[in-house]
Amino acid sequence: MQKSPPITPVILTLNEDPNIGRTLDALRWARRVVIVDSGSSDRTEEIARSYGNVAWYTRAFDCHAAQWSHAVRETMVDTDWVLALDADMVVSPGFVRELEESFLRKSYSGGIVPFRYFTGGRELLGSLYPPDLRVFRPEKIRIDQIGHSQRFSVEGETYCFRSRIFHDDRKPLGRWVKAQLDYALLEHGRMSSDHPVGLKFSLRRLGLLPLIAGIAAYARAGGPLKGYAAVQYAYERLTFESLLALQLLRERAVRLEVSASRIEVKENR
């Protein structure tokens, strides 16, 4: 029997029954796969526990950074490396080969992974999803909460993988929209508290980014070459930015209403 690489895949889940089976099928090579669930009410746990290499944990969700910190540090990970995955990410055989033949032969602090994006099982030419640090030594990782998601970072030399991990979310539309609304609320909280700067955030505050994001996503996805898959991806990006724009516009309306009320009170004195 071939020896398993000294790496533990770690996955966060919440109602991922349309995705988790495909993700775990591609991780049969791993000696142990850690799943930390936030309280799924579908078949996620049933499906996950049917895999003999899965270690199942539950923790109430507060934020991505805290959930990932618990998953990496409090689940008895005993390997040199962690592979941090979302429940809709599928590891390709090429990635595993590169992991064994290139990455593990040097003492890197982490590995940056590019993604091949799918929409409804249909591959796109590209996406707005950037490469991300997803392989790291658990004792060296720093996990920060940035907007609606986490950011992994390490000090030291990092390896840039050539092989991609597949990103293929097949949640039902209603569940997907609910997740996007939750992400938009978190991103809105970040913008309200941190006051980030830059062109992207300026366009968000002006309410212009939904249309720009939709056009950019359509072009990156392959445009006419990818047909309805590219159109769907464009609408997905437009939807998230539209939900965030509505939050910002509502906040602005409340501020204007409060300012008008104060002016009215002063005039009536």
C-alpha cells in the first residue's frame, strides 16, 4: 500500500451535501481528513462519515478565522502540513503528484494554489478567484478575518503550485443566495469599521461595482466561448456585489435621514 503524504486535508462544512462527496472522493489518498461542521441539517454528516478516513468535529460558527483556527489547531492534526479546503474544492491527481514530487522535497513554509473554476459542473476559461495560500505548516500559519472570509499567511519561503484545485459549488440556488447575502453583510461590516481604501472599494461605495464585476467575470470566464456557463458566473459575481451595494445604499439612506432629522430639530428650536 502506497504511503500517504504527510499532509492532513482540513475542510469546513455547513449544509454541503451537493458538494462534499466529490471533495472526499478526491481525498481517498489521505490517511486522515478533518472536517469541522457548523451545524449542518442536511446529509453532510451522513455522507462524510461514510468515508473511513474522515474525522468529524462540530463547532458553532462565529467567523471564518476562528473556525479555521480551531480546525487547524484543535483537531489533533499530527502531520507536518495542512491542506485547507472549502467543501466545494476538488483536489486533482496532478496536484497530488506535484505535492509529492516538488513541494514536499523542500522545506517551504507554505504553498500557493491556483484554481480551476466550474459553474454547475461546467468548466470556465478563468475566474476572478485569485490563487491562495492553502498548504501550510500548522505551527507557522497566521489566520486573519478579512471581510467575509479568512486570509492565511506565513513567514518564509512559499511554493507556487502549477497544478490547480477545482472549485465547483453545486448548492441549490436558494442556499447559494443565502450564503452570498451573509457574505455581503460581513463585507459591509468590514467596510463600515475598517474604511478600506482603493479603487475597488471606491467603486463599491459609488454603487458602480456590480456592473463592472459582472462584465469582468463574463470576460474572464470565456465570454461567448463558454456560453451559458460564463453568463451564469457573471450573474453570480454581479449578485454578490449587488447585495453589498444595496447594504451600502441603505446605510447611506439612513445617514441622510438622520442628518435631515437633526436639521429639522435645529430649525424648530
